[in-house]
Amino acid sequence: MLELSARTRREALRRMAAHGVDVLVIGGGITGAGVALDAAARGFRVGLVDARDFAGGTTSRSTKLVHGGIRYVPQGNIALVREALHERATLLTIAPHLVRPLPFLIPFYREVRRPLGMRVPAILSSLAPLGVRAGLWAYDFLAGASASFHKEFSGVGTAHAGSARQPVPRHRRLSQETAVRLAPGLRTDGLRVVFLYYDAQTDDVRLTLAVLRSAAVRGALLANHARVTALRLKDGRVTGAEVRDEIAGAHHTIGAPHVVNAAGIWAEEVARLDGTRPAFRLKHAKGVHLVVDRARAGLHETAVVIPETSDGRLAFLVPWGRRVILGTTDEAYSGDLVHPVAEPGEVRYLIEHANHVLNTGLTTADVIGAYAGLRPLISAAEGAPTAALSREHQVVESATGLVSIVGGKLTTYRRMAQDAVDHLARRAGRPLPCTTAILPLDGAEGLEEVRPRVPRRVQALGLGGEVSKHLLEGYGDHAEAVLDLAEENPALATPLLPSLPFIAAEVVYAARHEMALTLTDLLLLRMRLTILDPDHGLGCARRAAEILGAEMGWGTGEMDAQVEAYRQAVRRELEAILPAGAPA
């Protein structure tokens, strides 16, 4: 079992400094992780560093979708949709434990005038559903969807509607009765037409960790909480970087003939470290998401598209475990890149639009969690609205040889990485082919073998069936490694908190195999308790700190400091929804 721990992190930094690497990747979000895997799979010696935690920026603040981008069809951006749908199919194949087909309802109401961002003259508004259906046929065609895989809708909404061997189904029109069976909270007043189509869903952080672990299996050296403070230059060319260990305070010089800037929203900041003006411009767009209880929203396992917003976009209600993610907004942003937060007005905006398609009367009091992320969009004309900017990506090489990969989105991370490493391979005179489209991601290869065993082992430990599903979907064939820890130590075979299926053994697993170095790394990112737990993980923070502390060698004072740091992170993240005087 591959170890990724505080110990391996220290060793990775030591080895990178002592021996250098062929490719140094700056940024441990999904794009940087993809570059590290692709380069390592082609035989490069790879190192990756991130100033904070893996997936700690934009990656972890997505809508959790792997999708073609239905809104781009009316815009005519067919190339982007085709590429994203191809990548969706690839991820469904190489990461079946982490990427699963998800059904979506698109309801049309009498008052809708601009469905999916389409511009429809008022006199032709009655024909809008026909335009959308034409777009869905185009979406199906681009995806190569199959009509043969439809099931009767008595139990539709299952998370396994497709697989690596069975394509995602085509769209279809539904009766109102069927639509309400799939989404009981769907508003029916004024409902004209409902379509169902499929995209896919993932856990963005766990996907990133799987890609990083896949890279490490192939020799990549990884270190989170390791900040690049300067780029080293020789004869005007970038030859490596100065890196500060944010945990130990040590400084390291890492030599690398190829340095890749995959820093996402910080890409311009990193690009300036070579002393030149960046050859690209980014415009940051802020997207806010809310999390509410799934039962309170009146949804089962089918997502609902909000087909029209007041600013001419669309939004989603996406089931995620026991919760529903509601999002997103899309506004130009120029504030703090590290800690963007949801504002009260943005919370009200999303609740108001959710109630356009739901009959459950959501209020701001129903919001369990909220998060804000920043999209690094390649800048267009001055003043262009961020919703109109493309999610396409670019590989840019500066005069100093620094290679930056910018733009893009979660779904297309693998293709972005391929383009970046293709560029490196040509530059290095090593034109080896990309193989990541056929490499199963960490946790996928033995999934079918362990799938029947995990429920039996979970039951033997006296844990509920939801734990089996949680472990298989989060860890794939490594679910058994988590259960091994629980069987070795009965204290770890217990729920971490009563309302969610996490168990204590996952804390130890995260420390030993996912490089969780702090309590915030664990609870905010690897477990997402800040947004999933009504108590935001505060009720289990002390116990988790004690388990993690035993792995890290913390004393009581450090455990206290870790709990307080997490409490402050919760307060900062959720200030728009926490009542004044709340304990966080």
C-alpha cells in the first residue's frame, strides 16, 4: 500500500533538493495533479509542490460535476462541449468509483423566457422547449449516447446508470408524474415540459487525491504545504525553484529543466516570479454554492437544472450524499484569492432561484454549508461578463522557458495535462505518447473484486450499510485498507459523528496515505465536514485531532492549536450563514 504521509513528504522534499527532477509542477489542484501523472507515466522524474493543501483552491470548490457543459451548446461552442464529453467518457472508464453518471431534470415553466441562456423572442417563447430539445439531441450526438440503456423509471436515479462498458443514456421527455417520482420537491405549478438527460458527478478532492496517488505510484515526489518563493534562472532560463516548507520552516532549492506553472488562480502570480510579464491574463469569476439537506429540498438521486436565472444563466440542484449542492453564481472578482466567501446577497440569490423549481419553500435557515470558488478564466475583451468567457485552456511558454497551463475546468483536466506534457516532451526531445486515457486511476483496478467483500466486512464491524457505499465510492479498492485499520483497532471501527458515514479509521488512513498534515486538511478537504455536517465538524474536531495527533506526534498544546485553527477556518468559510454569536 503506497504511503503518502508526513514522513514521505519530508523525504520527497529532501530528494528533490538533493537530486533535482526533470519536471517540477507548481500547484497540486486537479490540473497540476494531472500534469504530474502524465509526465511520470511518460518516464519523466517528477516533483510536485503546493503552497497549501492538495485541491485547496478552485478544485475543491466546484459543483462536483464531470460534464460537457450543456450551457455551451446554445452558445455554439461545440468544440469545447465535444472535448468535455470525450473526457467525461474517459473518466467514467478510468475512475468508475469516483465518477458516476447522474440524471438531470430540465423543467420548463410558463414564465421561462431564456432557457439555458438561449435568447428567445417573446413571441416565440412557446417554442423554447423545442430549441432546448434540439440542443439535447446535439449533446447526445456529441457524447455518442445510447438509447438502448434506458431503464424503467420505477427506480431511476441510481448512481450507477452507466459504466465503463455501457454509455450514458440519451435524453428523453418525461411525464409530469415520472418527473415528480424522481424529484418529489419539483414545483408543478406552471410546469409545461420536463426533459431528462445525463451527465456525471464526482468528488473533486478525492479525484485529485486519486490522480496524485497514481502519479506517486509512478515515482512522482509530492509535497503539500510547500510554497515556491522564487524561480531560479540561469542565462535567462528557468532552471528550478526555491521552496519553503510551510510546516517545518525549512528552505529547499529544487533544480528542474522543466517547470510547469499549474497554480490555477495564482498562475499569474507564479508567472511573475521569473521577472517577466506573463504572456497571459486571467479574469477571476466567483462562483458560490450552498449545501442543504436533500430531504428538505425534496430530491432523491436526480439533479434538477434551474433553466433560467435573473442574469440569464442556469444553475443546478445536485444531490451529493445526504445533501444537495445548489449553485452557482458567476461574477467578476478581484478580492482575496485565498479566502473567497459567500456573501449574504449571494445566499439569498441562490435560495430564490432554487424556489423557482422547488415546492419546498427553502429559506436561508435551511443552508447547512456554503463555499465560494474562483474560476481562472482566460481574459477576453475588457468588461466582458465572466459568464460569457470561455472555459478553454492554453499552454503558454514564457521567454524564460516557464510553461504555464491556464484556463480549463475540472472535467478537462486530463486533456489539459496531456497538452502541457506534449509540449514538454517535444521540448525535451522525448516525444513519448500520452497514456493517461487508458490508465485506471488509483482505487479503480480492483474495484469489482472488493465490491462484494466490503459490505460483509462493514457488517461484521457492526457498522451501517451506508458506510459500505461511502467507502467504495470514496476509496475504491482501497476501502479494504480502511477496514484493515478498523479491524486492527476497534476504537477506529466507530462512527466519527452520528449524522454522516465517516469512521475513525479514515483519519489514520488520511494521515498515512493521503498526506493530511493538519486537522483542517482532514476535516475541511478530505472529509468536507465544513459543508456536509450541520455542526460543521466541530463536534468531532477534538476526537479527530487526538487520532491524527497520535499519527503526527502532537502534544496536547498542538492538538488545542489544531482545533482552534479549524474552528477559525469554519468561521471564515461560513461567515455568511453562521448566526452572530455562533460557537465557531
